[in-house]
Amino acid sequence: MARHFLTLNDFSPDELEALLDHATKLRREWRQGTVRETLKNRVLAMIFEKSSTRTRVSFEAGMAQLGGSALFLSPRDTQLGRGEPLEDSAIVISSMVDAVMIRTFDHATAERFAAASRAPVINALTDTFHPCQLLADMQTYREHRGSIRGGTVAWIGDGNNMCHSYMNAANQFGFNLRIACPEGYEPDAALLQTHAGHTEMVRDPAEAARDAHLLVTDVWASMGQEDEQKAREGAFANYQINPQLMSLADKDALFMHCLPAHRGEEISADMMEHAGSVVWDEAENRLHAQKALLEFLILNPGTA
Ligand code: CP
Ligand code: NVA
């Protein structure tokens, strides 16, 4: 049975820490120009049912840099888009490649694909989770500040897929998560219950930010919610990360955003260049963290 990476819970805390150590090593090696061909002749299939810049470029470049290759599959030109059953597609695609990456809407689609797949399946974002982004975020925090264990992270904004993955991360990496969101935009109730021990819901962004070690946010309207944009702008008006909010946090606090960002909405125009901002390293680390993930899943089938 192949191991999959559909949420952070698919790996143990020790596996996650080892993966991040490896990612940092890969980043260093890559910057030094070391040639690495651990995935020579290996192929990654990439199924994208939603748009992407970082995820597509990082997976495709990552496979190439490890000596392998990646196939971009859009429902517009595969039989998946014409109604071929998901399980049939999963059996066929996974019989020809070494791993599959899927970005889709319903999380159950990724789960069903994985259940029928012979090859490891990676969740590259669903409506409910975005675990690959958390690998990059956790790698970035460690590289700048060391372990996040015992620290406090403030999530400001929508209780969305990124927020859910931060809840999983709080458990797996051992930090406290304060979530500040407007009424009606809370994270999933069942997940909140599961994570009650290390997550706290507040309404006031200032209360969440106070003395926090990391402030994180995301767009107010995620992919698929474009028609809610106007209503969300009203509801989230007080939920912006800006230098004033950052000044309430720990003096060494970092700021992250998975990107793409909407300046003037969830962040002020100057936040990307704030002294605590590590957004560009965070984006680049998608490459290194996922190269570590690909090696982990492809080179240790069933045991990663
Ligand atoms: N952060 C992220 O997943 O970006 P893309 O949508 O560009 O892949
Ligand atoms: N929450 C955002 C993340 C984009 C990377 C979305 O799902 O659109």
C-alpha cells in the first residue's frame, strides 16, 4: 500500500521534523549548485482542477531538479473532465507514474483518488486542507527562528483550508494557535473540537496577535468563492494584518502569507516588505519542502 500525504496527520511528528531537516539540506545543496538525481526517470502526474502558480512551478521544477519529470493534467483535456470515473482514472494514471499530485475542490475527491491509487498521492490543496503549504511555512519558521514548539501562532482571517492545516500543524508541531475570524467564517466545527487542546477562537485580531511568534493570514475569498468577494470584504474589514497589528506581537514575530496576496485587503500595502515578513522565503520553500516530500514518498514506498 502506498503512503499518501493528504493532510499533515498522515505523517508522524518525527517524520515531519525529519522531512523539514531534509528540506533545509536540499535548499542549501541546490543553492550551491549540487546536482542531485535521486528521482531520475521518475514521473509525477499533476492534476490541477484549480489555478496555481507556486504549486505548479515548485512541483514541476522540483521533479526536474531531482532528475525526473512532471506531467501537467488539466480536466479540460483529460477524460477526467469528460466524466471518466475518478477511481478508473486513479487506477490508470497511478499504473504509469511514481506519484500523483492533485489540486481539487472537495477533499473527498483527493481521498477517493488516493484510495484507488497504487502510487503515493499528494494533496496540493483542497477546499479543506493545504498541507504542502504548511511544510513550507514550518520550514521557513525553523530556518529563521528555530523550533516553533511551545510558541504561539495567530491566524487572522478566514477559517479556510489554510486555517484548517494550521490547526493540524498546531497538533503535529506543538504550538498554540489563536484564530481570530469574524462571525460566520469560523473553521470547521468538528475540527475545532478535535483541536480544542491547542487552538483558541477569539474575535479580536489584537487579542490573537498579542505576544504571538508568528502572524499568518490568507485571502478573504478563496478559489471557488469569487462571487462572495463583496460580502466578505465587509465582514473581514477589521481583519487586516498591518504594521500596527504586528507591533502587538512578540518583538521577533514573523509574518507569513501563502500567497497570492491582496494588498489593501487581508494585508496592508506595506506588509510584504515589513521587517518580520518572510513571505518570499516561504514561497521558495515550497520547492525545497516538496522535493523532500517527493523523495520521502517515492523512494520509500509504503514505509515513508
Ligand atoms: N500558495 C499556493 O498554493 O499558491 P498557488 O495557488 O499559486 O499554487
Ligand atoms: N485559501 C486559498 C489558498 C490559495 C493558495 C484558496 O484556497 O484559494
